[in-house]
Amino acid sequence: MSLLARPAVATLVAKAMQRVTVMADRRSGGRGSAAASHARFPEYPRKVRELTIPTSIAPARATVYLPANAEPAPPVHVNFHGGGYVMTLTELDDPLCRFLAAEAEAVVINVDYVVAPQHPFPAPPRQAYEVVRWVAEHGAEEGWDGDRLTVGGQSAGGGLAAAVARQALEESGPSIALQVLHYPPLDLATGPRNKRAAIAKPMLRPWMGDVFDTSYVPDVRRRRDRLVSPAHPSDTADLKGIAPALVITAEYDLLRAEGERYAERLRGAGSLIEHHDVAEADHGYDGNDDQKAREVYAVIARHVREATGSRTV
């Protein structure tokens, strides 16, 4: 076992990573990663309001992106950011949220969910599900159509989106028109050192997987849980009726194989809308490649429009 896969060590490293991120933001006077994210795609204005959503885990803060010139009660898309279930990186998804609000003509809710090691599994997926359920139930007073609901996420956020769709299947709602799983981790039961990427030095390294996976699910026996590892062979439940899915993988990503496996599983359940593999791209490619980001975000926006019946722009 790697030293970083020991829970006590992984917790120390994860908390250190969190502190470094906070300190970097403070040194920049709040003008660091957030400002850089806000500056991308300037043709999409940032029209937002803040919202706090009650859950049994903890109140979830969220940024609500409002579409311009939308119908009176537009559809709503709930977004979960990446960060290995450890890092709070909501602002990195600001360009995506602005893009989807404009191109899909939907309200986009970017959720600041609880993270490990302070809140290990099962807290994040349960909170994520309760957030989505609340969004579905409170559309009338908040200004969106909760009956035209989609969910999605990048990296760990994609894992949470998959877990939300699974809980919605098992608990008979809410109705989710589309789940967008963007380079998601879907098999934590397989150790990161047993995964292979198409390139020698992918962005996600095994040591990072040790820290993230161990912080999120310290007990290795629980990593086969269906809300953690739906792409692992141990999960054999019937997924018929689960929300339609767009699965996006990246050619060089260490997580590509598990994304492909889950896409095939969804295909077998009749719920795969599209598996889109981004050529010559690694995990998190959309954070620094504007061209590829625009191309893939357009694919996501098209599927959200088609799933919710939004007007085509």
C-alpha cells in the first residue's frame, strides 16, 4: 500500500492542498483563478445570483446563472464541479455555466457541495441528491421549470451527477431529463495504480488518486458502493429507467476506461444518448484549451436543449 493511501496521511495531504488553494486565492486578493475563469468566453455575460439550498448534510451554497432573453420559466441544469471530492473549485466551472445558460437557454445552478476529508462518503452524493430534489420541487418560486431538469458535472462532479441519477432511480424521482458525465471517476474500487492512461504522464497521477480516493472513502471495502463505483463489475443492478446520459471521456485520461465501461452499461440499459470521446485530450482539458472546451460545451448545450425542449439558438 502506498503511504498516501493510508487514511491519516491522505487526510493530512488533502487538508494541505485545501489550505494552499485558499492561501493562493487570498494572496491574489480574490483575483486569481476566479478572475481568470470569469475572463474566459467574454461573449457570454455573467448574470448571477446567490442561493443557499437546505439539505440534511449542511446548507449548500450555489451560484445561479440566469439566461438572457429566456422563456418565463426556463429549464434548469444543476452542475457539480470537479476536484477529486476534496477541492472546492466551483469557480473553475464559471465558463461552462455561462456557456450553458446562454446556449441552452437554461438556468444553471453551480453547487458548492461538501468535500472530504471533512465530509467523506456518503455525505457528498447524498447532499447532491437532496440539492437536485430541492431544485425540482422549488422551481415555481425560484423562476425555473423543475419538471425540465438536467444534471451534470466534471471529474468528481460527474461522479456525483451519476450518483444523483442513481438515487433518483432508486427513490422514484425527481425526474431527470439528462445526466452529463464529463470525464468522471466511476470506479474507485480499482486502485489508481492499476489504471492505465494512453500517455506516459497523464494529468491525473496515481498519487493524486491515492489522496483523493482515500480521503473520500477511507474504508476500501466501501469503494464498491454503487454510488462510488458504478463502473466496477461488482455493481450488477438493473439500471433500466435511469436518466438518459451523455458520457464524455478524454483520450489520454487515466479515467477513460471506466467512463467507457459505464457508457456501455448505460447503453445496455437503454439510457445512453451519446458517448463522446475527446481526441488528443487529457483530464481537465477544458480548463486550458478554449477551442476544445467550446466544441464540447456546444455538444453539452445541444443535448440539454434537446432533453428539455429549449428553443434552439
